[in-house]
Amino acid sequence: MNRYQELANEIKQQILTNTWRAGEKIPSVRKTSQNYSLSASTVLQAYQLLESEGWLLAKPQSGYFVTAQMERQAYETLPSIRPAYNDELYDFLQTNVQAAVSFGSALPDPNLYPFDSLTRHLASAGRKVSARAIIEDMPPGNEDLRRLIAQRYLNQGVNVSPDDIIITSGAMEALNLSLQVSTQPQDTVAIEAPAFYGALQAAKRHHLSVATIPIDGEKGLDLQKLEAAFRQGVKACWLMPNFHNPTGVTLSDKMKRTIVQLADQYRVTLIEDDVYSELYFGDIKPKPLKYWDTQDRVMTCGSFSKSLCPGYRIGWVITRQFGERIQKQQLISTLSGSSPIQQGIAHYLQFESYDNHLRKLRKQLQERQRVYLDYIHAHFPENCQVLQPAGGYFLWLKLDKSVDSYELYDVLKREGVSIGYGRLFSSQQQYQNCIRLNVSFTFDGEIEAALKRISDLLQK
């Protein structure tokens, strides 16, 4: 392929991703020549090719403008202009952003959260910020926020000091940093199966092998396979013991205690993803693995993203043993979490009733789960199996073995509906007949129509 053709394909991709929209003027031949270190004649050839294919329109004395989509529709399926990031997970995440009904999204309904109140507290905290605040809130993070988080754990019987807490840019950074400091490339990490796809991606990114440990609603985590993996020398184990994503399973206290004991016995670091633990429907908050940790073997990672402020990107990791190493890694990667956001959330926790908000949130999520379950039981095929989690906002559906959930996803996404299809949650192409549904959204006509469409497809 000649260089002018490569440039033409790059510009097509920019148009397809809305970098340049219909009617907008693209950079001049001279400017593009400078930007790409190409001759003016090469750029002109590329522009003329795009004009001949209907992507650009040349206007005398004005330059080149992007045409309307209908004028270039025939060219949008060319293999040469596929998105550069043609990764399956990327496609899935983008589908959730674009879908009208996002059952596949990992994020809760934003209408459930007190954004107006948070905005006021951000503004109030901002007026009190000192000139040194940016420096003072560098790792391990804002002292007031760490102290308030520690208090919540202490109220649950978990012995945590503010000095054990490092504030991060969301739970994913906390989890990634924990994995990074507890393993080396080529090590093996144990992860549940099915697993949160973020855990699988993190292991792949850090060049780790994965030992999968089955988890289900009847037996919980397979402790025999977990011990076998520990015995064979895994360095770390990434678990989500409370309201597991995607299945919704919560492990019993007995099982949690045994897991920590096995980790102590085999000297395995436990990385605990505890982001959903505030979303319980019963009277008692489920305990984290950290509750039974006497040897500082557990790194507990939490976040406000699911319980208070989606999008604010404030998480934390609790560890004494790895604290300094995590702070060093954070400083050379993301530097620190946002100082104003840390102060704003600390201000909210000090002057608002976070627990009142949580009680309301839990009640709403529980009611919405009930309505979705009622619909599924009434309209989905009889052999559809669905667990009723005691918290969170996901439902894991096991469908007939003949169902390929990716094909279901592929049909639905063209209709503006997303679902979490099974193989996303596996490193071994498993769970093809399973789907994950986010049931945090208000059950309205649009939601009901989307569920009916899924039901109709399954009946066929």
C-alpha cells in the first residue's frame, strides 16, 4: 500500500470515529504535509482519493470538507478501515457506551447517586483548599479521607489504620497496583471462574499465567481446586468474595476464613476486590477477607464508584506490608488521585449522612432486582437458571446449552441493546450459554421492550 493510501485510510478512520464530522473542514494540504512529514503531492493524492470515494468534498478557495454519511456509506465496510483497536473487550465496552439500553454495562444507573450534593461539597471543599493541598494529598492520599475510610472498617470489626490505606484513581488502579507489587512476569495468579474481565485483562497485561478456580451459587468457591493451585505455587489470588461480578455470589464467613487460612499456610497474597460490599440487601454488611487477616496477607481494594460517586475515580487499597511499594509504583505511573476530588468526598463524608444514602440506594437496588427477576421468571424460557444475589446489581443467567450468548449479543447490539455475554468472563472461552445483566436501571417501557426482545430471541 502506497503512503498516500495509508494516509487516506487514517483519515477515513478519523471520520468514522467522529474526530471529523460531516460538514467540517479538515486540515489543509500544507498543514497535513507538516503534521505527517509527507510531501504536499502525497497529501494531495490522498485527499483526491478520498474525494473520489465520496469521503471529502473540495470547495474552491476553501479546502476539503467531510461529506455526509450517505455519500460514503458504500465504503464504510472496507477491511482497510477497521478500527485500530479491534479487540473484543474494547468492542464490548464501546457497545455499552453507545447502546440505548446497557444491560451489559458494569456501571450502575447514575440517577441513583447524589451528584448535586457531591457537587456542593466539592465546591465547599475547594474554597478551603490550601496551597499545599496538592502536595499533601500525594500518595498515600488525603489524610482526612483515609481516616474516614478507616473508621468505616473499624465499625465493622476490621482492624485498619489510616496509615494502612493508599488512595488510588479508582478500584482498578488499586487492584492493578496490588497485582503488580505481589507478582513478577511469568508468575501464576489464581482467579475465579467466571471472572470479572478486568481481572483477566490485568493478568494478561502483567504477563501472568492464570489458574481458574470455579465459583457458583450452590458451592461458592471450589476450595479443593484453590488449595491445589496454592500448593502448585501461585503467587497471588484475586478474589471478589462479596456480590461477585458476574455471578452475584457472596461467600460464607466460614469459606472466607478458610481462604485466608490457606493463603497463610501457602504464603499466597490475596488481592480482594471488595467494591460491591456496601450494596447488601440484608441487615448485616458482609465481612471482607481482611476481617480474618492476621498476617497482613490480604490487600483489600475498595471504591466509592459503586456506592456513592460513579466516575469520580476514587478507590483505595489496604495493606501494610506492600504500602510503600504501592506508593512508589503509583508515583511513577499515575502520580496520585485527584486532590480536589479526594477533599470533596472527605467533606461529603464528614457533613452528610453517607449511611442514609446507602440505605436508600440498597432499597432501590433490591426493588429493581425483584422487578427484573419477576419478569425473567414470567417470560424467559423455563430452563433459564438465574441466581438471586443478596446484593449488588447483576444477574447471571445460565441459558439452554444450545444458546451462543455472543450471537445473542451481536444481534442485540445492532438494535441498541447490550448484554454481557459469557465468554467475556473466561480465559478459556467458557460460559458460552451465559449472560450477565445489569439490573440497576428503572424498569420502564424501554427496558421491558429490550427484555422482551431477549426473551423472543431465546424462545427461537
